[in-house]
Amino acid sequence: MFAYESPFDVEINERKTTPWEWEAVESFGFYRVRSSTKSAAASWGREIADWYVMKLFGDTAPGRWSSTGGQGWIDEGEHDPLPPDTLESPILSEGHYPSFQVLHEWLAG
């Protein structure tokens, strides 16, 4: 699973100082990535995040998601349980761009 935070979420999360703040407002999104290695999955996850932001905002995009402070990581559930809706998220195969509409419906909830 490729999990990510928007630049806004990164800024808000950096301000949190107590455990209850983390539980109350932690915000991130995710989608699953099928890839040959964990590092390739992380790279493709970042590529899709950049692609999605550019498709979503077009000419008014603030820049690439990765260059504006977005954070992304691969989470295999080794530390905390994965979100309950993990299996409902789209599976994105390395090297293949998904349907924008399908990805947007998932991410926009």
C-alpha cells in the first residue's frame, strides 16, 4: 500500500505535539501498488501522486506533488494494522496509469 500526505497534511501533522492530536486529526490517503520491489512500488506511488495532482488541477496545479512537500511511503502493515478499507482501494500496477475517474472516486471518497 502506498500511503501519502498532501503538503497541507504534512504541515498540520508536524504541528501536533500530543498523542490525542495525532489520533484526532491524522490525515493521509492510500492506494495499493503492484510492483516487483518495495522501492519500485514507492517510486511508482510517487509518480501516480504527481500524475493525479497534475490531472486534477491542470494548468492551475501548484506543481508536482513530490516537489511541493508531499510525503509518501510503503506500508505493509508491519507496525500498525492497515486501514479496514485497504482491500477496497484500487490496485495500480507499476508502469500503468490508472483510470483517472476510478482513482479520483477512491481518493475523493
